[in-house]
Amino acid sequence: MQVDHEKRSVEIEKQMKMLEHNMKLIKHKIAVMSGKGGVGKTTVAVNLAMGFKLMGYSSAILDADVTGPDVPLMLGLEGRRIELTGPFGMMPVLHESGIKVMSLAFLLQTPDTPVIWRGPLKTTVIRQFLAEVYWDQLDFLVIDLPPGTADEPMSVGQLIPDLDGVVIVTTPQDVALLDVRKSIGMARIMNVPVLGIIENMSGLIFKCPNCGKETEIDLFGKGGGEKVAKEMSIPFLGQLPIDVRIPEGSDKGNPFVIKDPDSPAAKAFMSIVKKLETAVEGAKQ
């Protein structure tokens, strides 16, 4: 038993050295999190990686939502597999846009295969993805975290000491805003910068079937995310409206920033991407 423990310790130490080397090759690392599920966090993460790519940066996305890996579906990569034996480690799946993608979904037998793991296993696979995947040199790595403040967010915060920060996604409802405060509290306890809050589902873009005119309706309220940001001295990055084209595109593997670039949601999102670019580039100078 003692021999096994020592062997495991040596393996982890080797892995951590590989991880450190990998992360040095990536200029910016941004994690996307939310206090609760159903707020559009993965949609934001996928479009954030795509937004950086549209701005001319090399980018990648790590699906760190181990038990609910949905990134491949939203990028049209469901059913793809990774090469386990590349010359420098596991090779991420390459999206047609040039974005590198890694997800546990690429290792599952079927999309319906459940991942029933306790915390230590989740930490292990995230460490492996950061250390043993050949990310190579990148401008941006976007990390899609599961909702809440448990194992995966803790692991990413501890494994990447030079994490640029987290982006917190919320909706205007009070229950989501309550959990935003918890996410901010966790980030502060772990000394991880909070880059800002995005208020998703902020108003509904309704297109009249008769005249084609678009109108915005405050379906679930508006402004709660901005209010919390001011209360907690956190940058407010912007609001994204509800637009039926967003979930339709996500289900078909078409991120809305490239599928509908002229839509109000895409324009609002690219404004958010530019704010994040300014924030992280300025911090590195």
C-alpha cells in the first residue's frame, strides 16, 4: 500500500510539472462559471471562445463540466473521439473554425453514457486534461465549469495559479442572483479575480411573424446582474437578450456569434468579448 501511494505521488508530481509547462504556453486562461444551472453558462463559454477566434486570436475551450459535458454538442462535434497517443499527449479535437476542444464526452461510449464520479475522480480528469492534452501555444483557453461552487471550480482555481479570472453568468431572477453572490465569495476566498458578470436572458427579442419587426420585451426582468455587480464592486460586462436563434443554433452546433453575427445578441456579446480582451490584456501589461 505504501509503495502504491508513493508511486501515485510521483505520477501526480510529474503531471503537475507537465501542467505548469502547458499553462505557460497559454497567454490567457478564463473560466466561465455560474451559481446555478440553466442560466446559459455553456452557451456563453462556447461563444466566448468563438468570439476570441473571430477577433484573430488562437483559442481553445476545455469542457470542465465532467458530469454534464455539453460543449461538443454546441460545437457540432458530438460523436467525435480524441487521439489518445499523440507525440506530445492527447490531441484535442479541432473545430472547423480552428478552435481546439477537449471534453470528457470525447471519451464516452455514447452521448447518453452517465458519468457517476465522486470529487477526487473529477479533480483527476481535470488535472489530466490540463497536463496531458497538447494545447500548444494559445492566446486564450476558455474553461467551461459546471454550476455551483464545488469540486471542479475549486480544482481549476488551485491547478491554474495564474488564471486570469472567472466570468460569472446569471439571469435577472433573484434566485440566480443569490447564487451569484456565492460564486463571487468563492472566487474571493480562492484569490481568483472576478473579471465580470454577464446577465443572460435579459429581455426577449420577439420578431413579429407578420411584419418582421423585432421588439424587446422584459420577460424575466432586467438589470439584476448589473445591480449585484455594483453592490459587490465587480465589473458588469453586459446583457444578453433571449433570442430563439441562440438555442436553435446551439442545438445544431452553430454558435450564434457566427450563425447570426448581425443579431442584437451577437453584437452585444462581441462587445462583451472586447471588454474581456481589454481587461486581461491590460492586466498582463
